[in-house]
Amino acid sequence: MIDYDKVVSKTAREMKPSGIRKFFDIAQTLEGVISLGVGEPDFHTPWKIRQAAIDNLEKGKTSYTSNSGLMELRKEVASYFQATIETGYDPASEIIITVGGSEAIDASIRALVEPGDEVLIVEPCFVCYTPLVELAGGVPVAIATKEENGFRLTADELKEKLTDKTKMLILPYPNNPTGAIMRKEDLDEIANVLRDTNVAVVSDEIYSELTYGAKHCSIAQCDGMKERTIVINGFSKGFAMTGWRLGFMAGPKEIITHILKIHQYAIMCSPTTSQFAAVEGLRKCRGEVLKMVEEYNMRRRYVVDGFNKLGLNCFTPEGAFYVFPSIKSTGLSSEEFCEKLLYSKKVAVVPGDAFGKSGEGYIRVSYAYSLGHLKEALGRIGEFLEEIR
Amino acid sequence: MNELLKLLKTNARLTNAELAVLLGQDEKTVEKQIAELEKSGVIRGYSAIVDDALTEEETVTAFVEVKVTPRAQSGFDEIAEMISSYPEVESCFLMSGAYDLGITVSGTDLRDVSQFVAQRLAPIDGVLSTATYFVLKRYKANGILISDKETDDRGFVSP
């Protein structure tokens, strides 16, 4: 009989499944579950974008594009970066259109990290960084951020984990799951620590469109940082295009050239229909994105207020579409809280520790839901808290 | 549009406290704004959108296209206001195009609506002709879907 332990690589066998997945599986077996667990917009992709996709399909524009993506899309991405983070990139040599932000993260890590290199990962964070670093043979080093600092990375926290082996810093802001953002002055302090090193920064800015109050800022805008920063963004969150699988990245051509080779061999090119659609998105749909942001902003205020009224202290997020209330006052662990809530009130939320150890004591709640849905879910959470107190 | 109006148009039952949180304002301010909107006539009223098919009561609705002769002094206003004053008339618009007034009429059954059109509406001085179209099924009214609950294609949990 075949021994699959000898078939499947050690790395793959030892890779942990996402903590998010587990809750999905439980929720699916129960009737009448309402979820606050989804990390994607509840809005449909703006109609103009869908129409552009249909038009191009009708014309039969379905062949491969160039490896780095349609030139007209790369040009739009270049103007987008210029307009939003005031940073110029050459569409011919410094931009790649990727399969979501995820592929850009993977390709960046693979292009830069060598076995034994340390990669600093700011936590709590999206679940993919650690496994991808391990896949490249790197050593993930978590930097835990704290609620009292607004879940921002501080220069001291960074210095503490910086060693001779540090190869890369992964900077995920606006942050999933905390909703924290980094302002220019916070980024400048990080830049001061890194400026004279050879450490590269992978700045995952997938939620950049979704900030409330303060405008998004990239570390690439800080003095001396563009030359060491890979900026990653995409259409999934801001343009409500998760299923189109389309992201983009920009960086110095000395780095992008090598990432392009990995992208070329692994992916060939990003989905053509999605690329044509995205051109329309960048050209004509910024207004619709703003409308979605306004709507998220109302819900954000509603949900933060709701949790605070329920006695679960809730940090006021300034980006993304999550709140990250503390459940420490209940005496339960994140995992216990979420499991009990799911079984007793049929509300699905994600335990904070799914996003790194420092997320313990918190839960992630998405507000990418209608107001009526949020109201119902908050009501049920209120009942749950009454019962366990 | 005013954010407050936008919220009230989608759900007029939100409390002032809820509206205040959603808009990031204090409750007193919201209360004052609503009072002003009501006083100035921007907000004319509040009503529930009911799925008649699920209630005990029988209701029939029709769209009626009405052609009228405008009057010398008041144009279409006088006749439109007169038509609007009937309780059977749910809405009344002055239209561009092939006819003048577009109205919706509701009643307990076909006969009820037909009688209203034939005996009350058509004989009004200045009404030249009417064309009545009965509603078979409503799918959406005032921005609210009447069909079954919207489905969420997304899973329960995703990164």
C-alpha cells in the first residue's frame, strides 16, 4: 500500500489548515446560522465593470495577455498609484497584474526569501503570510501589536525583532482583522529603522480604499523606502471583485524583474476578462467605491457602538471592514467564545487567535453585511452575553 | 442626497438613537434635523411597504394612463390635484410622452377598480381617455424587494 507520508512533502504535511476554515465547517452543519465571518464585500461588483467583462467576452477577447498584464491596465494602475499614494511606477517594468493580492504576496516572498531568512510578520494579520514564508524555507517571526497602540506597529517593537538574518518585513495595513491603519508619522518611524538596512518591505495594502477619516498612506511614500518596498493591492475589497481574482503589485524594477519570472512560470498571466473589466473599474468606478465606503462607514459606527454597549470593549477601527472587540471580560478564550456563540445562538464570528497568537482574547467581526443583518446578530450576541454572565 | 434622508428612505423605522450612531452625530441633532425636514415638507410622511399577497385582505392595483385637457389658468395642476384627492388613488404623476397623468389605483377586486375608473375617473370634466393596466405581481416597491429573501452567496466564514 502506498505511504502518503512519503508522497506528500514534509512542508505541506506540517502546514496548519487555516483557523478560519474550521469555523466554516462547523457553521455549515448547523441550521439557521447567521454569519459575521465573511471577509468579502456584500456589494456586487459595480455594473460598469461587469458590463466591460461581458463586452470583451462577446468580442472574443479571451487569449493570454502579456505576462505582466495588459499594458492599458498597467498604465491605469500606474496612474492609480500616482493619484492615491503619490508614488510613480513605470508600467513597463515596475508593475505586474497578479491573481489577487495573494499571488503577489506569494511571489514576493518566493523571490526574496532564502532558507533560514527571517521574515517579520506584523500580527494579528491575514492568515497566509506564515505558511507562505515557511513554504519558501524562511523563518516567520511574529511581531505582536497591541491594542493600546491602536494595533499599529511601533519602531521599538520592530527594533526588538530585527536581527542580522531579517530579510523582509510584511506590513499589512489597513489591517485585517483589527481594522487598524498606519498614519504617515507612524510609517516614518518604521522607515527610520529600516532605511539603512537591506530589509525589504512587503506592504499589503489590499484594503487601502476602505479607510474612514484618515486617507490611506503607504510606506513607499516615506523617504528612501520606495527602493525597498513592494506595494501590493488589488480589486477584491475596494471594488468588490473578490471572485475575479485580480491584484497588482509595484516595486523597483530590480525586484519586479525577478518576481515576473516566478509569475510567468507559475501563472502565465492573470485572467484576461478580469483585466479588461478592471480597466473600466479604475477609469470609471471610483465614485461607486466611495459610495460603498460611506455605507461601510455607517455600519462601522453602528457595530462599534453596538459592541461597546454590550460591554465588549471595542477598538475603533479606521480601515477595512472588520471590528475586533475584546472578549477578555467574559473569561473565555477566543475559541471557546466563538464555539459557544455558534452553538447556542448560531452566530458565526472568527476567533482572534486565527490571526496570530496576539489575537487571543479578541474576536473578528465583519460588517460587510446589511444593517438589518448586523442588528439581528448583535441582538443574539447580547442574549449570549446575558446567559454566560 | 442628504445621508439622513437616504437612511430614512430605506428604513423609516430606525430610531433617532440608531440614526445618530450611523451618522456619527448626537441624538439631539438628528431629532432637530428630522423635525425641520418634516416642518419644511421635505418629508411628507412615512409608510410601510406591505406584501399584499401575504395578508388576508384582497387588493388589486392598476396603473391608469390618463389623457386630459389642461385648463386655461391652472394647466394640469387642478385636474391632477382633484384626481389625487380620491382615496382609491395611491399615486399620481404628470408624465412626459404619450399620455398626461400616470396614476396607480387600488381596490378590493377587479370590479372595484374598474368601477372607479369608469364611473369616477373617466367622467371628470377634462379627462379625454383612460387606459387601465392591472398589476399581476409586484417584485419591488419603493426600493424594497417584495420577492423572497435575498440570498447571500458568500460562505459563512472566509479570510
